[in-house]
Amino acid sequence: MIQKQKYKKVAYRIFISLFIATIVLYVLIFSARYSGADYSISDGEYFITWSLLSILAMLGINHFFKK
């Protein structure tokens, strides 16, 4: 029973980090467009950036809940 709760907590943190990474990525892209920059980013670059942001968000979430 304890293992199930542990897996739920880990899955919850992963989904939250993916959500935060998605929001941050779109905010960065739209703020750059608003500033006048024109970026042509391929799907692979989006995926790499999104993956790195989700890892960063996961580390931040884990650090926050560790205290």
C-alpha cells in the first residue's frame, strides 16, 4: 500500500513538471514573438527544449518538497 502511494506521488510530480515545462516554453516563444523576434524552431528542437525544461522543473519540485 505504501508503494502505491509512493508511485502516485512520483507520477503526480512528473505530470506537474511536464505541465510547467509546457507553459514556460510557450511563454518564452510568445514573449519572443511579441518582442519582434522570428524563430523557426523544428519539432525536434521543441522536444529537446521541452524535455530539458521538464527535467529542470522536476528538480525544482523535488527540491521544494524535500524541505
